[in-house]
Amino acid sequence: MLPVLLLTVVIDLIGFGLILPLLPFYATSFGASPVTIAMLAAVFSIAQFLSATPLGGLSDRMGRRPVFLACMALTVIGYIWLAFADSLLTIFLARTVAGIGSGKISIARAIIADSTPPEQRARGMGLIGGAFGIGMILGPLIGGLLVGPDPQHPNYTLPALAAATSSGIALLLAIFTVRETRPNASHTLAGLALWRNPFAPLRQLNRVVVALIAINFSINFVFSQIEVLFPLFSAARLDWHAYEVGIAFTFIGTIVLSMQGFLIGPLTRLFGERKLLTMGMINLAAGTAMAHWIVSTPTMAFSIVLTATGVAMIGPTINSLASRSTEATQQGIALGTMESLAALGRTFGPLWGGWLFDRIGINVPYWIGGAILIVTLTLGWRSIHPKEQP
């Protein structure tokens, strides 16, 4: 079933990639400031934070399939609402719905965890990253073409409708092909209690998993600034518009796909998950901190390579380490909590970065972000590399 599941995720993520690089420009057309754009990214992540943990808990108890399908349906609704937005408020509401629907990714990871032995877990998680890569290759490319090369007359409705269509196709495919991987689930609604306190599962998880969740929070706090501010940064530094930004996101997706789809398995066998996570954090810190020296397309490309390779190494390794450190009956809630706290990082990261970008300087979020990653790596070293682990 895994190839079909991955195909479903790929089709859905093409819709995600269609919207992501265009959203800041779409919001700007309604008069949004950099801080408002950061808040727009934050509301998506707040919805993720509040929903990912309880959705993971529900999937442990009710089964993966119904929760996965419900999340995909919400994604379609969010894109349709976005396509017909007539105000900033409508855009915010549409992104809130889409944020809840994004819980499908942690459910997909739980399905993979259910279906793969521990020694193949990193490769399985890497395939989800490869699906992101395909989405980020095709989505921004299609979105850039649909919005048009003329920055004075962009068409933002057509990409949003295309995203809704893509996710709708993925939903239909999932309905007919995705099978339940927890047939012995209790089918109770106890997971709903997690809506009241998304932090509650941290008391149930072991110290290694909690440490990895904290490290992942810091990584997402920093990377979300890069992701959200990139269109504004590239416009200010290189005079790029939606068309050029879409091409850049396609470049990022190509790197992520190449590494996570084909290289993560050999790299994991060569270096091990823990060293690979360390290397990824160093690459991401370097690519982030070099913002001051980006003065041309080649220097921007070098920064993108460092950043994208870092992200490609981090994603599957940290999720695999968390999954392997968790009991089989807690895969959904552990990976859901990982995604939930990552979303919390993606909530505060753009808000903090947007304020620094707007009020102090466009380089400052990147300098501070690189420093945060180095401090996180230093403090988390013993959790990433415990003495008993090879």
C-alpha cells in the first residue's frame, strides 16, 4: 500500500506547493504588511499545533484511515475557500481550515511507522520527504505559470482552484486505496481530550522523544522564518516576483526530492541517523546565516543548496529517531506531538522573524536564526548522541 499512499501524498502536496510561494503576494494584494504576512503563516501553524496531537491520538484509537481522509477533505475545503477570498479575513479563515487538514502528514508518517520495520524507518520517512520534494518541484512551477509572468496583473484564483483540484484527486485516490494499518484500534474518542491540552502527551513520552521534539521545535522555529520571508527577502534583495520565487521553490523541491527520495537510505547507512541529523542542522545554520552575502542569483543559489540539503537531512532522521524510540501503540500520538510542537515553532518563528524583518533589518532574522540552530545543536548534543548509541 505504501506506493499508493505516497502517490496520494504527492498529489496533495502539489496543491500545497502551488500555494506556498504565492501566498505572500496574494496577501499583499489585499494590503498586507510583512508582519501581517507572518501572522498569516502563523495562523496556519496555530491550527496545526492545536490539531496535530489530538488527530494523532484519534488515529491511534479510531484508526488511521478515517482521520487521514477527514484531513484531506478539510484541505480541499480550505483551498476552495482561498480561491474565492474577497478579504484578508477570508484568507486567514481559509488557511486555518487548511492548517487543521495538514494533520494528514503526521498520520501518513504513522501509517509508514505501522508498516515498516525499525531499520527501514528512516527510508520510509524519507519517502514522505521525497513526496514533499515532488510537490515543491511541480507545485511552484505550475503555480508560477498559472499566476502569470506579469506582476502587475497576477491571477491568484486559478492556482488556488488548481490546488483544490489536486487535493480533491488525492482524496478520491485515498478513499479507494488507503487501507487501515491499525485494525485493532479501540474506536473510542478518548483522543478528543487532547484538544484541551496539546502538551499533555509529553508526560507519556520518554525523555529521548521529548528531547527530539524540543530540537524539532527549534529547527522549525528557524526554518519557518526562511520559508515565509523568502519571497519578501528575494524581492527586496534581488527584485524577484512571484514567477522567480516559484522557480526558486522548484529548485528547492528538486534538491529535497533527490536527497530524501534517493539518497537518504544510503546516507543513513553510511553516517547513521544521528550524525546525519547533526550535519543537517549545521548546513541549515550556514545557509541561514549567510543572508548578508546574498547579492546575486549565484549567491542565493548557494544559500538555497545549503538550506535545502540541511532540511532534507533533518526531516526523515529526526522523525525516524522519534518513531524508533516510541512504543508501537503510541506512534500516532508521538509523531502527532512532534508535528504539533513543530507547528508551534512555525507559529512563533514567522511572527518573530516578520517583526525583525520589518522593524530592524531584512538580514537580522537570518543571523539570529543561524545562532539559534548552533545553540540548539550544542544543548541537544547529548540527546542526539547518547553514549549508549553507536
